Amino acid sequence: MEAFIPQTLSFLTLLVISCFTYIFSKKINFPYTVLLVLVGLLLVQIAEIPLFSFIDDFELTPDILFLVFLPVLLFESAYNINYRHLIQNWKTIGSLAIFGFLISAFLIAGGLFFIFPLLGLQIPFLVCLLFGALISATDPVAVLSIFKSLGAPRRLTIIFEGESLFNDGTAVALFMVVLGIIKHGGDFTGLTLLEGFWEFLSMVIGGGLFGIFMGVLFSKMVGSIKNNEEVEIVLTMLLAHITFITSEIITELVPFISISGVISTVIASLVIGNYGRYKITPKVEAHMEKFWEFFAFVSNSIVFILLGLTLSRLEVSISKFTLPIIITILVVMLARVISVFLPVGIINKFKLEEKIPLSRTQLLAWGSLRGALAMMMVFMIPDGPKIEAFTSSVGWTSEYSIREFLMVLTISCIMFTLFIKATTTSLLMKKMGVSKLQQLEEFEYEEGKILSSLKILKKLQDSHKKAYLTEIEYDELKDKYTMKLNGAIENMKELLKGNKDKAEGIIKKAISLHALGIEKQYLKELFYYNEIDERNFKYIFRRILKQIERIESGKPQFKDKNDQTLDDYDIFTRVVMQVFQSQSTKLDSYIRNRTRVVITRKVIKELQELQSIDFGFHSDIFNETIELYAYLNKKADEKRLKIFLTHKATINAIESRLINKSLLKLEEKTIKDLYNKEIITPKLYIRFKDEIEEEMYSDVKRFL
């Protein structure tokens, strides 16, 4: 109890300091995680003052890192990754995360093994390989925050984050294998190597299979619970930690089977983030994302500030290893460059995937930071009899233990990547033009300014009529936003000057993407109010996403269902859609076509409203997209009517329930308005809300 109070106070104080550090980092435009490490270094000096001695009572231990924070960070990253983007880039991500990692680990090991003797350091190859495994694990947190702030291309972000997630799993797997060999005396026999290879393979494949099992299991559990925010969020939190801990328990207790907790947690999180995402009650999904953003923020804040505290408390004198540290940093950097350029070069050479430009390859090589996971693995190196037996057998003569020696090298590499690489990544991005707006984005930027200015001018006019603004205030604000509107229109005209065909192509592309965005918005709204079930929602949603991908890659939008075959999808989506089509009923077909009628009608209405606005180009250019959606609306309505005529009794029952759900929207809004005006009490509001939601989330096809 005596230790608990100062540790709790330390944790809360560090969290408060992290919050203010975050605010300050935004003001000075400096990477938040890097600043946290710097603050952590400074806090050690403050902790020397008796009044603030409690600050460093909460320590970064392997158990806290490994079992508390790491599952959270892995889940939050993997949950928000679209598996379609991973599959589109799986060759690049896989080659970097597995082959690139192995190249890096062995290059570092080999390089240091041959260079260190020239500096008077006799370091065994296994120790060098142990370091190569742990230091090749990348930490994308700081770089991804920079990518997001500068609007880095989506593909670059996906490759970077995907590589990091799977790279972490292979890093821990190789590290544990090498550490196991060291614990057994470091004997390189055929049997030892075979056991090590099997353990590595078991960790990777076993981790993947166990992750899929846990992801599907928890997705089913979440799907069985409707409209219970607390339970659904808790289940996802349990998934992250139970998957990780269970993997470690299986590895510890079951002979000949090793499961990587990192890989299993990543895969389980990917499964629930894609397969299970729409099993989560739509109203809960927004809260779910906010919760995990908050949870990841807290975890990252504590980990990086404690990292700074840990670095400054190191008892080994870094000054004694100045030259080895410099050599190590150079070798690690060179290994990263080779481990990125070699796999990417092969992929580009043989056109295995979309080409990765040189500038983005350079960013992948430079933006490889090292962080918490590398530190965690160093902490896992024991100082017991088994390690002493190994050091004796190889003639270890250093005054420092293997753990202390590798701690110095690891900390030096972490500090270099955080304070040099992380702080210069944004400059590199700007210099290479990676963050520069594309022509389509410039068009959408000016379009956004025009639409927002028009809405503001309309709002100003309404406020003036209601006498909320004086004549002088109204004129000033009207002139300001009229000038902004006219400026955006002129910019739009300037942007579209020159090649007429190219300009029209950009406009049509933007209009098509806008139309598909409207489709997505209203489809999600129908799903939110349960006017379409999960299976049919996913079916239509996949097709919309495929349309967006086609247009972004310069291909035309589908004009008919027959234009689109299963060959247009990745292998996993093809399997899912084939199963869906085999199980699809006339009721499913009716609901899908009814949904298409609703959302295409919404698209036509909104495009016609946009057509009436002066964007600086001829409004007739909207006609092609409007005509396409009118055709799609007509075809869907014909199919809907055909099914209705052959199944009148059943469809009438469905329509009655769907109309009732539409009325429930109005009822929900009315009750909420009454509650906000305090016309009904909280008790009555909860009762009304429960009754509405129970009816809203009932299956429209049930009992038919």
C-alpha cells in the first residue's frame, strides 16, 4: 500500500505533464513523442528535489510494457487498417516486414561482428544477432503523426504502418529464438538450428492462425450484443489483452508450440476491425474509435515519457562507448537502406505491384524509428546463471554484462532516430514534394472553399433577416466571404486553364468521387437506423469502395452490375461474395435494390444542387454523372418492382417494417429535442430511448 500511493501519484502526474507536452508540441509544430522523451529526460533532474521525488516512482518494466501498453498500441493501429489496402500492397509490406527485416538483422549482426574486433571489442555473433533482431523492429508512432499532419499519400502510410506491425512480430520471434539459443549455451548444432527454425515458424504461423481464431470469436461475441456501448468496447479491450496473454501462456506451457503474442494480437485486431467492425452497433462505432484513440494516446504518452526517464537513469557510462555507438548507428542506417531498397527494387523491377517512386522509398528508409519495443526486448535479456554460462563459454571479458552493453547500443540508436530522424522527416517530405497537393486535390480544395463560403453567406443572410447582426457587421462579413468565394472561383478557373480534355477529366473524376461519397454517407445512415442488415450493407459497401478505387486509379465508373465481375476483387473478397451470392435470397435482393434506389436518388438530388452553383466551369459537365445515376436508379427500381410483384405479401411486410424504422428516426429526434429542452425527465428519456432502440435494431427479415 505504501508503494502503491506514490506510484499512482507518479502515473497521474506523468499523464498531466504529457497532456501539457502535447499542447506545447502542437504550438511549436514538433513531434509529440520526441518531445515526451525529452521531457522524460528532464524530469529525472526534477525528481532529485525532495518535494517531487515521487515523479519517477512509476517505472517502465518489461511486464508493464509487454502486457499492458503493447497490446493497446498494436490493437489501435491494426483495428483502423483496411485489409483491402493491406492486400493491395501485401507483396511490398510482406517483403519489407519479413525479408527486409531478416536482411537488416543479419546485416547488422555481420557488420558489427566484423567491425567490433577492429575497435578492440570481441562480441560473439549471437549477441550481435540478438541486437540486430531487436534494433530492426521499427516504431512508426512519431513518423505516422508527421505523415497525418502533412497529408502523406495513403499508400505510403499503409506500407509504413503495415510493415511496422508485422515487422514487430517477426522481430520478437527472431529475438526469442536467438535468446533461447544463448540460454542453451550458444551451441550451433544442426538440432539447435532446426529447433530455432521451427520455433520461428511456429511463432509466425501459429500467431497468425490463433489471431484469426480470436478475432472471429470476439467478432461473433460482439455481434450477439446489440446497442450496449460499454460491453462492446470492453470486449475489444479484452480481445487485445487476452489474445496477447493467452499466446504467451500457450508458448510457455505447451511443448513444441510457440505463438507470437504480437502477431496474434495484430491479426485478431485486423479481423475485428474489418470483419467485426459492422457487427458493432453503428451508434457505438463512433464511441469505439474515440475510446481507442484516447487509450492509445494515454499508452503512447506514458511509454515515451517513461522511456525518457529510463534513458536518463542508465548506470552504464555511454561516453566509454562513443566510437562503437557511432559505428553501430552507421551500420544500422546502412542496413535499413539496403533492407528497403533491395525488396522495393525487386518489386519495381518485376512490376509485382504498383511502382513505388524513389522519393517514397527514401522516406521508408529514413523514417524508420526505433522505440519502446526495442527497449522492451533489451529488458527481457536476463542476468542469470544461463547467461553467465554463455559469457564464460565465449570468453566475454567486458566489465559490463550483455544486457548492459546492448542497452547502451539500443538507447543510442533510439535517441538518434528520435532526435535526428523524426525531427527531419517533415523537412524531407516537403523537399521531395511528397506532401504537395495533386491537381485533383487542388480542385477539391477550391471546391470546398466555394461550398463553405456559399453556406456561410446563406447563414449570414438568415442571421441578418432575424436581426442577429447589425448592418455594419453584416456588410463586413458579407464582403469578407464574398471575396473569399470569388477568389476560389478565380483559382478554379486558373487551375482548369490549358488542356481542356485534361481539365474535364479532373472535374469528372472529382464529381464521380463526390457522388460515391454521397452514396457511402447515405448507405451508412440506412445501416445506422437498421434499414439494411449487415450482410447486404457489406455487399453494397464493398462495391462502392471498389468504384472509388477504380476512379482513383483512372478507370471509369461501372455503369451496370454486368460490368463488374468477381475478378475485380481481391481473393478474400471474392470468396466472401461468392458465399454471399450462394446464400442470397429474393428478400436480400429486394433490400439491396431498395437501398440502391434510395441512395442513388439522394446522389441525383445533391448533384443537381451542386450543378446550380457557379464553380467557374460549365455546369453541363455534371450531366454525365447525373444521367448515370438516373440510369442506375431506374434499373434498381425495376428490379425492386419485379421482386415485389412476385412476393407481394412478404415484401409488404418488409416495407411496413422499413417505413416504421424511418418513422423511428423522427421519433428519436423528437424525444431527444424534448429532453434537451427539459420537457421530459432523464428517466423518461432513457425509457423512450430503450423502447425506440429495441424496435429499431430488430431484424426486418425476422419471422418472415
